[in-house]
Amino acid sequence: MRLRLKLAGILVGMMSGGGAAWGQALRGIVDLHAHSAPDESARSIDGVKLAALAQERGLRAIVLKNHFEPTASLAVLAAEAAPKLAVFGGVALNRTVGGVNPAAVEHCVSTRGVAAGPMRCKVVWMPTFHSEHMAKSAGTPEKPHASVSKGGKLLPEVLQVLDLIAKHNLVLATGHSSPEEDLMLVREAARRGVKRTIVTHPVHPMVGMTVEQCREAARLGAYLEFTGNSMIGIQKYVSFEEVAKQMRAIGLDHVVLSSDFGQAGNPLHPDGWQQLYDGFRKAGMSGQEWDMIAKRNPARVLGLE
């Protein structure tokens, strides 16, 4: 009987990815960049189920992201399904919400559940898939887009949004802006009282910052966000060893690791996080370094510590 129970326990652990290594990898993780359904793109899991799964697997917090609509409402519902998990949403300032639109930020901030509860809007992303930089990089500058700067200066509506981020103690994420725009956003955000800024995908080809530009952003107080789906899954393009080298060159105290998972064909977020843990450990990253980039720094970004 004892043997059968022991074997059954091992089987359950294998099915859930369990065991000591699993708990060590996921317990306390803060995922700042998690995609889910509903969305216009095919997703592997909906936001409510993702929150429940993340809580079950020991994550500490998640931020639900959608490129085309605010996620504060989804975060309210997801938080009810996972009361022990800190669940947040935000808004990406793409054309579907009017571009860099202060009213979209105000709406996200004001979104609450039936019983009110805490504000779930936490991150404001500058334009991502509709950014001017992406349009130009793709060789289609005439394609409709949302701009953040003109003539080397941030646009007035961007400054209004930065003021709202500071007022409501939100997190600025630079989106798919150009390296020069990223640095302008980081500098101006600091001047206007924004406490926490993330540079999104800094070294990814879609943005293309140099390591020195990343270091400059770090010196200005920003966190540089690397994402797991660049190393595993259907969008993989770089090795764990190369990413670890880039992170250390920037300085791990200003680096955060997010999943950016949720795409159909990629592993579910907790399973992907386990693969990230294994990959970085094989690449020579220590447990303390893992905790810094996957747990402590992201928690600081969200104001959890």
C-alpha cells in the first residue's frame, strides 16, 4: 500500500512538473509580462485560468498584457479566481485605444470590480505593435501608427501620460519604441516623478538598444526587461548563455526577467518558467542571481517590496 501511494505521488508530481526543483524555480516569481485570452491573437490559456494556475504553482504576482485593449477588467476577474496571487493589468497605448491617449490611462485606473477592491491597473506600455519605430523598421513608415516623439522631443500627449503615471503611482513600460525614444522616456519619466520604469525588449531586434544604451537606462533608474520567449518556444532566437552575458554586462540589479508567454504553441507560463530556470542554471546562473531577476527586482517594479 505504501509503495502504491508513493508511486502515485511521484506520478502526480511528474504530471504537474512537481518536485523540489519545481518549487524552487517558481515559488515567488513575479511575471511582469503575461499574455492570455481573450485576445485577437491565438492564446494558450485565458487570463482567469492563468491566474489560478500561477497561484497553484507558487508564483507571487502576474501582470496580464494585451496589445490592443486594457486588461484591468480581466485582472479584476482573475484576482477573484486566485485570491493569494497579486494580479494586475494595464494598458498598451496602441491605436485601438486611441494611441498615446491620456483618457485610456484614466479609464484603466478607474476600473474596479463589483465590490470595488484595489486598483488592478498597474502598467502603462507606450505603443507596441503600433509604434512608429516598428513601422519604420518594417519599411512601412506610411502604415498607420502611434508616435511618441517628433523632432527629437516627446509629444505633449506623452508628457500628459507620464504625469498620470506619476500621479497614480503606475509603472511606465517603453513599449516597442526606438532606443533613442526609450532613453528620452526614461529621462523624462524620472523628471516627472515616475518611480518605476521598464525598458521593454531592449536588446531584441524589434527595439535594438546597445548594451551601452541599456547601461545608460539603468543609470537613470530603469529596469531592462528580458523575456523568456526569446530563448524557448516558437519565437526563440537567442541562447541562454548570450542572454546571461547581456544581463551581466548591464548589471543584474537593473534587470528583470518576464515570460512574455501565452502564445498558442508555446508552453504554458509556469511550464515555461521551469524551462527558463533550468536553462539559466545550465548557463551558469546562481540561485541568488535567478531570485534577483525573476523575483526581487520584478517585485520592486510592482511596489510589492
